Amino acid sequence: MPSVSRIIRLLIGCDSVDTSLEIVKYLSDSKQAVHYMRVDSASAIKAALEESWDIFVCDLHMENFSNHEVFETLHDLSLNIPLVLLCRPGERDVISVKALAVGAIEVFEIDQLGSIPPCIFDALEHASRTTSYGDEKLSWDDFPSGLLLVDSHWQIRDSNSNAKHIAGNLAGRFFDIWQEDSRVFLEQRCRSFAVGEGSEEVVGSVAEPLKLKANNGFYRVHLQRVKRGDALQYSAMLQDISDDVALNTQRQDDLKNLKQQYRDTLSRFNETQKRDTNTLLAKTQFLSQIGHEIRTPMNAISGFAEALNRRALDPDSKVLANRISRASSMLLSVVNDLLDFSKIEANQLQILRDPFFLNDVLDDLAFIMIGSAKAKQLELSIVSPEQQFTYLEGDDLRLKQILINLTANAIKFTEVGSVSLAVEVIKREAGQITYKFSVKDTGIGMDSEQITKIMEPFAQASMDISRRYGGTGLGLSICRSLIEKMGGELMVKSQPAKGSTFYFTLSFPLLTYPTSKLQKMADVTVLIADDNPIALQGLDATVASMNWQPKTFASGSDLLTSLQQHPEWQGPHCLVLLDWKMPDIDGFEVAERISDILPPEKRPIIFMITSRESAQLLDSDNSRFVDRILDKPLSTGALYDAVLSVMKDRFDMENNDEQRLANFNILVVEDSDLNAELVKTILDEEGANVEVMMTGKEALNQLLEKDCNADIVLLDLQLPDIDGFEVATTIRETFASEALPIIAMTARESAEDRLHARRVGMDDWIAKPLNRERLVLLIQQYCLQNTRPKIPEEVGGDPDASARFIRLRWERLPLINSKSSNVVTHVRDVYLKLLQKFINNYMKPMQALEAGNLDDNEVAKLAHKLRGGSLSLGLERLSELCLVFEESMSNSVKYRPSNEELALVLRQSVDVVLPMLEDTSAQVGPLQNNSEVDVASLRACLLEGIDLLKTYNLEQVNPFLEQLQTLGMEQLLQDINHQLDDFDFSGAVRIARHKVKTLSEPLDRGQ
């Protein structure tokens, strides 16, 4: 590399010290002595150039010195020394024309500093080649691109050799060297670039390929303004992109071919997918139909087996009946697994989001699993979470299916020991709760290789296990798919011969637990004795979840000692739970000793809890010392019902032999004669009047007859002529839900069926095989609360008959039902306050009505006002009577109740409310506001209250009302409560806003 013998005087225009030192280093590495100065502003450059320098290296991008300002400065200086410019990567071609215009010998990108020394040496050795700015012609011939200089009228004035080589004859206008399409396009763009003022700057680039006449090549054009004295000219750089255009054309053709291939492939894939989907759907429908045909007789077999078990049988017959029931359940489980797997394959399985109670799911699980655990003499326990945190939103059916499957598997693969289900709260946030569900057993366990297999469809841990325990191998695969659809992941821990634990976490929206569902009995002391620590923990958690007070003991003798030492535990207000088999003394002996040491009035309620055959224990002579024998695992529902039942027996609170469905008219639509007979048997035993129809058309014909008096319809979903969904749709065209409730009966309680049932107007559903208690409760719920018989036309002509018929609408309803779904709040304190307001508002109108001081118009208005408020408070008889008044005003019925009837029912409603308020109602006198209230506190309270009122939720508003009372704003509180009495939340908001407005003025203490 050549070098200069003398010291090079180097001026560097740059604001980066590192860049300057790097340039000097490259020169020093070339054995060249350098004397340099760094400047970073226009004034510094001008001052430095007053001295003598060999070469000037200038960076175009300085922090306080823009690209445009650098070029202006260099243009004004008219340098007479070699100039080298530094630019950003990729910028060299764009600024090359401007660089030449200011006399630069070369432009280097900032990442090419190592190439500067050779350029400097050449410049110093061949100074004659330096291009200086002025009137001298610029030497552009060495520039690789074609360069043209045109005037303001776009006439070509100058060009370099490359431009002449590629464009040929350059006389005339700049636009004439292009082919027609390119010429028109370029002329339009260039004229738009020419608009505006400015000094030397790039005014535009034409990125689109332009085609020259001379060589048919494609070029991109970069334009910039150039000032020569007072004349405005343009320089144009022609960048050859012919190879790029050819390559792009080839790529476009390739892309077009690929797109066509993709469309062809996608079309074939869609056709194949459609065929596969249709095949899956057809298979699913086929399996569903076959499943129905199998489940129908199997449900009947299970039902009749249960009916047999309810009768007095000899021991051998009872064993056979139990075996029939278990065999039918196993077959149903296989059919259900196949159907679920088919739905998962066809992507037809849905996850619903409905309100449900987790404890209800666990109660059902305990009821279903008790038989399997007892048959193998296993200890089955369920650890429940706290009751008030179990009202959730989600798919309870699928959750129950998962837990049943995992628990059934644990029982199947456990010969000795225990199986436990634990539900643990992992995280609770506002409106959200996360549970961990764990099913643990002491069974055969698995090694790591077996664990990897069990989640696959139709797979089990080994062929030996498959032969020994049976099963389809679908259960865990279905559980995994369901859990993943619900947002979780199924995990497993296991060791051979040490058992397994399957666990998963799921999050649910947490709903406010309704007061009506909380147990009425609170703070019950429960003494629990069990020698098995796992069972003891499960019983302790079950009792604690009910807000009762558990006391646990590891033996019966410990419990007896503590019971004698604590007189407060003696009496029927206390409950004793005893395990049957304990090492020191068994449960029966403990119960007998309690009977010996305590008189009858001091004896607590005693339950025997067993995982063995409870029926055999009932036949024991010692069973007379216990009140009930309950099965493990003990669910909260079973325990509560058992305690309530014993209390009723002890205090003669209820006649348990009463027929619960007496005089109810029930239409059963069921195509299976076996199932129809089973349903009719259950309903007949409960005193109902039952009519059975075997087809959907027969049922519709019967319902549309004028003399039909059905109170409720029990409707099978799969019928031979038209399915239950279509039957329900047709019924709803004539009968509203309030007039004729419909309960779906289905052998497969699927999420899809439940969703479809709601859409077509069904009110509820019950799964087959039928649970007698649930069936009776459902019928009672809908017949007692919702039935509103229509008046037959022939009755309308007889006023007396019409009156008798319509009176049934309210006479059969309860005066008050605080658990009704129509009640606006189930918070006791809030509910009682609303009842008090009802009394305050309607006591005087009732007295005027009884005295006959209201005309018909005023009575109608009163009935209309009473209608909404009474319904929202559960005053069902009054609400129904008021509805009849409204219907009579609209001439929809020909009968109008008398004013005396309204007065009587209103008086009865008031009389049933007043005793509820005796301990909670307060004397209401003249209301005054607190004269010492803090304005800032009141303002903050009102602003927060306005937001709460906008939720239209009385439970959320209650804290705001309590705060007003705390602040002593009695009159304001009464004004807002008066609006809330009529559920006028908007009116309450207006009052609160008005009060906020008045607070901007001096507070009126009397208001």
C-alpha cells in the first residue's frame, strides 16, 4: 500500500470520538504519520479550514448538524482540498450525485472505514483528479451509474459516459429517452417532484421499473435539485435494475404456479376433510342412535333393579339385583365412553358455562361411587372446599364426568386401602377461583413407561392389566380432552405397588353464594371418631365446609371422655359421627355407652359412618343405639339431609308418609314401554295422576285438546316419529313456560342436549336412570311455582266455573317463597329491609281497600304497582292475583277478581310478613340528617354510590346504603330507599346526583 512520506494533516468533521480514532488508527496501521483535528459544527469547520489541511473527511450525520446543513456548508465553502464523505449503510447511491456536486472524491459507508486509507493516498498522489465545485465541469465518467443533468424545462444539458452508453442519443427532453408507458408515468411523477421550494436535496425517486428505448433495459430513477448560480437544474441518476426485474418476474411466475398448486392441494384437502367430517358425523350419529337403543333398555333394567332393592328380598335375590345394577352400569359406561370419544374426534363436544354448585357435584359423585367402594371394602373419602366458595360458572356435567371417571379408575385398580378425592383452593381473586382436584389411591401404581401410554385412546398400561381389569381404555383419554377444553392439564404421579395420584387445576368464575343455599343450621358441633387418618381428614373437611364445628378423635374412647367433660356438647343440638370398626371399641359400643351415660334429652344425634354394607348393619341389634347409618364418603348434602330428617323424627315436624305429588296431573312422553312403566310406577307411588303417550304426535294432539289439564310434561328426547326438541318447540308455540313446564328426560345428559333443550324452551332436564328424589323435587318446583292453567273456552261462558278455574292460579301458590328465583336478593338483612319497606308502603292502601274507599280504577293501579314488587319479594300468591287483575283490564280473560279478594290476599301476605320482622323491624320516626356530617366524606360516598346504583344489583348497593346510615343521612337514605322499593335505580341515581350538586353550595343541614 502506498504511503506519503510527510505527515498527513487530516481534518475530520464528526461528532463521534470513536469514529475519528478508528479512521486515524487505520491510517497509522498503514505506517502513516497523521496530525488530525476533529470538528462537529458548521462554525468549527469554517474556522478550521482557515488553516492548511491535506484532506477533509466529513460525516454527513452529526447529532446537531443535519445532512442538508452539511451539504449547504460544503457548497458555501468551495473546498480546494480533497473531500471524503461518510454516510449510513445503504445510503451511498442516493447521495452520490450530491456528493459529486460538492466536489467529493469518494463516499464511504460508516461500516467501511477500513477502505479510507487507500482513497486518501490516491487523492494525495493524484490531486489532479480531484473534482472541485465551481463553473468547472464535473468529472462523472468514472461513476458506475448513468448521470444526467437537465434544466427546469427537462431538457438534457449534460451526461456522463455511462448515461450515453445505455441511453444512446441524449439530445432533447429527458422524457423522450423512455418507452411510451414509462415516459407518461415518469413525466407525471417528475412534474409532481418539481413543485415546491428547496435548495439541494433529493426530491424524489421512482421505484417502479422504467424501460428505456435504446436497450429495453429496466432502470430506477433518483432525482435531486442542483443550483448553478441562479439557475435551477435537476440531476438524474439511472440505476440499472434489469436483472432484478427479470428475477422478480421469474419469482412472480413461480409464486403464481405455487399459488395454483396450493389452491389445487387445498381444494383436494377440503374435499377429503369434508368426506372425513361427514364420515365422523355419520359415525357419531350412528353411535348416538345405537347408544340410545342400548341405553333405553339398560336404564330400564337399572331402574327396575333399584325398585327391587327397595322391596323386601331374600339375601340371594338382593345380591342378584345388585349384580344386575352393576352390570348395567358398566355397560352404560362403555357406551358413554364410545360416544364421547366419537364426539371429541368429530370436534362436536362443547363445554357450557352455567351456574352450578361444586358441592352438588361432589354429592352426586359420592352417591355414585359408594357402591363400587363398598363392594371392594375400600375407604373412600372426599375433602370438600368451604361451602360459600363453591357457587361457580362452568360445565358441571363435564366436571362430574371427569371426577367420576378418575375415581372409578382409582377404585378399579385398588384392591386394598383407600381412595380419596381432595378439592383444594389454589388461588382466589375477585370474581375468579382456581381449584386443584386430586384423586389418590393405594392401588397397583405404574412405572414411567406405563404412564406415557395410559393417556392414549384404547390404551392401558399393559395387556395383563387389560385382561385383568377390563375396560375400553378410553376413560383417561376422554378426561384429558375434557380438562384441556376447560383450560387445564391432566397430570399423574405414580410408583409401582405404591398407588397413583391424578391431578389437575381448573379456574372458574366465582359467583356470589345465594343465602338460600347456605345451610339453615349453623355452628353445629360435630364430634368425629375414626382411626383412619385419611377418612378422619375427609370427614373433618366435609363438616367444616358446612360452617359447622368439627372436633376430631382418633378413637371412640377419646370421644367418650371428651363428651363427658363437655356438658355443652350434650344434647340433640350436637352431632356424633362414628366409624364402625375402630381398634379400641367399635362405633356401636361407643353409641351404646353414650346411651348408658346420658339421659334421652341429653343424647346427641348419633350417626354410624361405614364403608361396608350399611344394610347389614341395619339388621344388627346394636343399630338401635344410632339414629342413622350413613355410607362413606359422606357428602355435605347427605349429612345435612340426615340431620334434618332425624330432627323431624324426634320433634314430629313432618309426616314422612305423605304423598308428595298428590293431585298433580303429569303427561309422560316416552317411547320405551319399560321406561314408561318405570316412570309411571314412581309417580303413582307419589300420588300423581299420570298419562303416558308413546309418540310425539300423540302427545301434541293430547295437549292441544281443550280438556287437557296437564300441569307438567316429562318429555323423552328421542321419540320414534318426531324428536323431543321438535315436540317442545311446537308446545311453546301454544303454551308459555309459566303455563306448562317441560322437563326433558334423557339417557345421555350431554352438554349439547342441555344447550339445545334451553333453546327450544324446555325448563329443566333429568338424566336416566331416574333419581326419584330429584324427579319429585323438580315436579314440585315447577308445578307449585310456575303453573298457570289456561281457561278452556267452554268455561269462559260460565262466570262461576271461570272464577273457580282462575282462582286455582293463585290459591295453589304459597303466600311467600323467599327461595324463589324471582326474589331480587337472597341476603337476609337486605331481604328483611325490603319486606319492611313493603309493609310501610302498602299498609295504608290495604286499609283503604278493606274499607272500600278505592274505586275500580284505583284498585287496578294498586294491583299493577303491587305486581312487580310482590313478585320480587317472593309474595307469589299476591303477585299472581295482581297479574289476573292486569289480564282482566286488557280483556284477555272474561273474569275479574273482586276487590275483596285482593284485599284478603294482601292482608294474608302482610300477616305472613309481619312475624318475620318482629325481631328486626325498627321504629321509624321523623328522619333527620346528621348536622355534623363531613362534606368531603359524603361527596365521596355519593360518587361511589352512584357507580354502585348503576349495577342495578341490590346486594352491591347495600354497602352504600349502610354508609349513608353511618353518616347519619337518614332523610337522604329514605328518599333513595323509596326509589329502590319500586326498583327504580335510575331515580335513585338522580337523587344522589342532585345531592352531590348541592354539596358544591353550603350544606343544608336540615335536608
